[in-house]
Amino acid sequence: MKPALADVTRGRILFGGDYNPEQWPEETWPDDIRLMRDAGVNSVTLGVFSWSKLEPRPGERQFGWLDRLMDLLHANGIGVVLATPTASPPPWLGRLHPDTLPVDEDGRTEWWGGRQHFSHSSATYRRHAAAITEDLAARYATHPALTMWHINNEYCTYDWSEAAAARFRGWLRRKYGSLDALNTAWGTAFWSQGYGDWEEIHTPRHAHYLKNPGQVLDFKRFTSDMLLECFLAERDIVRRYTPHLPVTTNFMPLWAGQDAWRWAEEEDVVSVDLYPDPRDPFGAQHGALVQDMTRSQARGPWMLMEQAAGPVNWRGVNHPKPRGLNRLWSLQAVARGADAVCYFQWRQSRQGAEKFHSGMVGHAGEHGRTYQEIKGLGADLARIAGEVSGSHSDHDIAVLHDWHSWWAGAHEGRLSTEVDHARILTAWHRALWEAHLTTDFAHPEHDLTRYRLVVVPQLYALTDTAIDNLLAYVRQGGTLVSGFLTGVADEDDRVRPGGMDARLRELFGIRTLHEWWPLEAGESVECEGFRGTLWSEEIDKSDDALTVAAYKGGELDGLPAVLRTGRAWYLSTLPEPADLRELLERIGAEAGVRPVLDGLPAQVEAVRRGDVLFVLNHGREPVTVKVPGTHRDLLTGTTVTDDLTLGRYGAAVLKP
């Protein structure tokens, strides 16, 4: 059995963050330790961006400073998640080996001076990354402070270089076997693009007009795979030395560049970085979406690797978190399965590109509000850890999501640039969240049988296996509700006959899909009982289908906007938020899905984790919530019977 997060937490919630002490004089370190102990910090991540400190010149190793830190942290009961520093190579590597630098699609080299400046396809980069990883693993494998490995950081680098093109050709050879098969998959008969030699194929660089969609789709798949190869190479090195310790790398939230379903299978611990905008009225919903997705990838407890204690530095206008919001959003992550609540970073930097990105200890120091709130949160997590760590809950709803479908549907030649996969996914999840319904996420080929309701916001491209899986789910008694532009194409981005797979048309009661009618930004269509946005469709329904709502007026007057056949529902437009919420509430209730608590105020979230109930007030005004029965609030130690009052950004963690 592979190691897991539970092997590290041991009934605790990990609390801490990225620690970059090399940015500070060594005299600062004892003060860091004192403040960490006062705040209840039990875990820090070391070395994420330390390559030039560890290897200042080729082949030279300077581990003394890290030895002293590891010893100091262990002596004070603080565990170390040790990172490989390979996300940010030292300047000497790029200077001596220009082939390690990535190239953009216009042929421009991306130089050192920032971070993530490495070519995932460069053999030289991979060799040097393996060497520093090997030496780190050999030196610290038996150190008692070491609890987990963190590989690289936020893998996100695209590369259009010659090295990448050569590896791309090799990747395509393995996938297709022959040029005939590749030409068929890419539809190269269009625009005279037929390839007669593998050397003619390159990465999809700057072109006069629209690029080949099949080539772009495969390049995105290839990029995800190349970055995964880099992760696996380093993971396998540290595993040889410490097979008993878990390995992770941090995903970015709902980022388009990685097939995170596949990546999660290769991690012992799934972790994510999460930075909702504190001024966004739907920041809590964005957090819930990312948390639900990460928990589903982990299939259990997961790690919040990074969040901000206050403002970030990359939004244009970077607002701090109001008093109490950091605590609230941290507890929300725990409610939705996190067994680690961590930050970037421990101490706010005084120099560098992120000196205005907050830290657990801000520029105001230990007497500042940020650190004082961090201390309070550390105490809260210690109070609830024994009751929630390692636990999880089953949910009745699955939202389907697939990166390959996202990639295929995002081609520049699509019918509407207003139709964005992430935007639609967020709209549907928001409707469920506002209906107080907690969801899992699933891949369309996953086993769906345990869910009462499966929701497909949009899956433009579906494999035959995925389609058969959806049909089987409905045949077995499940309720399926799908949004528009689903099942339009196969995995090669080849439009299916009829504009939608015939099996899905039959499932949803669509005889003929005549035309797609995309809407302009801000445009809407009248439907019976609601207004539709973004999209509409000219559909003839089959005789056994029920028109739940029809279009009113315009070209589509009287045609179905919402169709139903048995337990299968199809929405050919995107209802406005309140209307989508009401529709999904209705469908969910019919499928036997209910909120954790009835009658919740709009701004209150209730989530059950194991036998513990989290009740979170995302509003700025006090609220009273009905919680039938008698409970103990683990945060305060008080008894709550039937009625719970929560102040601004208030939270309760209730044990029956």
C-alpha cells in the first residue's frame, strides 16, 4: 500500500506553509521558530525555490544551511515537507545550457529572472534536475524532520522549442503508429495539411490563420504528459530512498494545462493552491468548487498547499482579507476534506517579485492582525483535528469534468468565444452550491452508480466509452442532466454525425438538432419561466420527449429550451443563475437529493464531514440557523440545541 496523508497527519491537521529562510539572516530563524510554536505550526515546506542556494555553481553542493534548519525544526516538533527546487533553475544553468530554456510559440526564448523557466523536453534540464533531487534524497532520507516530499511547484510551463518538437514527434509516433493514422485523426485533408514525413510536424507555432485543431489538442495532451514525465522522474528518485513517505506536487485551481485526473493517480497526496479574491462575492463558491474537485481527485483527504493570509500581488488591485475571512475560508477547506491548511508563505518577503504578497507573518510583524488571526486559526484547527482528520463523507451528486473535452472545445475556430468551459462549469456548480447541495466531481468514464444525480455542465468531446457510461447510468436508474454542446465531437475533435452523438440525441429526446444559435455577450432569450444566456439551439424533439420549457419569441419560438425523457434532462441554453438553481433544486429533489440542513439562509453553507457538521456564515451580518438536536461546538466547547447564532464570517463545527 502506498503512503498517504494520514501517515503524516496522525490525527492532526497539518498547519504551516512555505518557509523560505534563505531570504533572511540566520539570526531570524530562532524568532521564526518561536512564532511558529506560538501559532501552532506543525509543518513547513522547505526548498521550493532554493536551487541556486543549494547549487550555486555547477556540481557544487551547499547543504549546511539546510542541515541546520532541518535540525532546528525537528528539535521544535515541526515537520518538514522537503521540496525539490526544480521549478526555478539557477541562472548558470540557462547561461551554460540554453537548451534548458523554454521557447514561446513565436520563437522567443523565455529567460531566467522569473521562475518556471525550464524546458520540460530538455534532456539537459532533466539530467540536472535529477542530480539535485538525487543528492537531496540521499542526504535527508533518514532525517527525522522529513515527513513528505514536494516535487517542483505549480507545473505550468508550455514549450514550443526544437527539443519539444522532437519529443512531440516521438509522442505522436507512439500514439498513432503511422502518418496515415495521424492525418486521419487531425483531418489534414482540410487546407492541404497532409504530412508525408514525421520531420514535417512541429509544435503548433505562430501561424497565418487558424491552427489545426487536432494538432493543438494533441499538443496540449503532450504538454501535460511531458510535465508529468518530469514529475515522475523526480518522484521515483525520492521513492527509492524513502518508500515510506508520501510524495505530492501542487495543482493550480481549475488550470487548463494539466489532465489532473491522470496526475492525481500518480500522487500519494493530492494538493492544490487556492487564492479566491476576497472582493469576489462568489469567492466562497470558487473555493468550494476547487475543494470539491481536489477531494474527488484525491478520493479522500487532501492538502491545501497554498493560500494567502492576506492580499496577493498579481490581481492589479490586491485587496486584503477582511477580519475573519481567512479563518472562515480555511475552515471551509477542512469541511470539504482538507487535512492540511498551509500558506504561501511563512514570513512576507522584503524583496523580490512577491514582496507585497502576504505571509503568515506580515510586514506588520507578530503584533499585526494577520499573524494574530493565524494564531487563532492554529488553535481552532488543533481543537477540531481529532474529530475530523482522516474522515470523509459520501455525496449524492457528481459533476462531470474532463480536461480533454475542455481542450477540444477551446479551439479558436469555435462558434462562440463567450462559451468558456470553466465559466460554464462554475455556473452549474454555483447553482448547486447556492441550493446547499454538496457535490463530488467525476470523470465521464468513472463509475457513477453510487450517485443519485449526475450533472454535465458541458462536455463538448466525449469518447464512446464515456457515452456508453452515461447511457448505462440512466438505464440503471440514475438521473442525468446535461447542458448544451455536450457530445458534439469525439476524442479527435471530429464532429459526430447530426451535430451530437446519436445515442445522446435518443437519450435526451432530440430528433434533429438543426442549428446552434450562440448569443452575444449580454444577450438573452426568453423561455417559459426563465431567461437563457450564452447559447440557444434549434431542436426538433422526438415524440416521447417532454418539453419542460420552450423558447418564447424570435426564431426559436415554441421550440424546446429544456427537454426531458424519463430521467434524462437536456438544457439547450444556460438559464440565469437563480433560474438554474431552481431547476437543479427541482431535479435534485425528484432524484432524492437533499441539503444537509433545511431552510438555510442564502449566505450560509452547511457541510457534513463524517459525523461532524460544519456551519459557515459567508455573510457580514449575524444569522440564526436551525440545527435540530443537541450538539457540541468543537470550536468553543459550548452546547448548541436547535438554534445556532453565527456572527459575521462566523463558523461552528458541531459534533452530535
